[in-house]
Amino acid sequence: MLVTAVSVDVSALDVDPRTVGASLCVESDCGARDPWYEGSPVEETVHRIEPRIPDRDEVEVRVTLTDPGTGGELYRGSGTVRTELVEPNGPGCGETRVLPAVTADPDGTLHA
């Protein structure tokens, strides 16, 4: 079974990913990061499981980080990312689009 995800490396930003709110979007499919992230070991990424990934070679990915206390925006980034086509059950047994790991730059751009 293959579980799709969007994962954004925020290590280049001046934020603690454990203490910020995060909204992650793939095209128009947006949602908060997954709750399992809370309390996990220190990572420099924010994740969201099972976004809808369109059947295209490139998709727009967006991330917004907020201060959970004030709701103020700390970071907003976007970028176009190439999808990868995989056959998780072997050749000829169905294709699925997945996203590579994405990196957030301080200037607001996201890239794979």
C-alpha cells in the first residue's frame, strides 16, 4: 500500500516547526499538517498525509506557517514541483503520482 504525502523542509527558515501552525496545499487541496507530527522528535519538516495529487507532470505546492497563539503569518511559500510516477504494485499494476521532498527558501519559493 502506498500512502502519498507532501513534506516541506523548513530548515532554512527562522521557525521551530514543532511550534508553528502549518497549512500545506497541493493545487487546491489544502489542509493542516497531520497531528502525528506534534511531539515527534525534532525534525526540520512539516508533513501532510494523503493530499490529492493531480495526474499531471507538475503541480503547485504551497505552505503557510502561522503563530498558533496570534494566528499571525510567519511564512508563505509556493512553487511548481514535478511529480513522480510510480507503480507501487509492480509494472502494469496501476500508476500513482507522488511528490518528492520539497524545500522552503526564505524568499518564499518552494522547490524539489
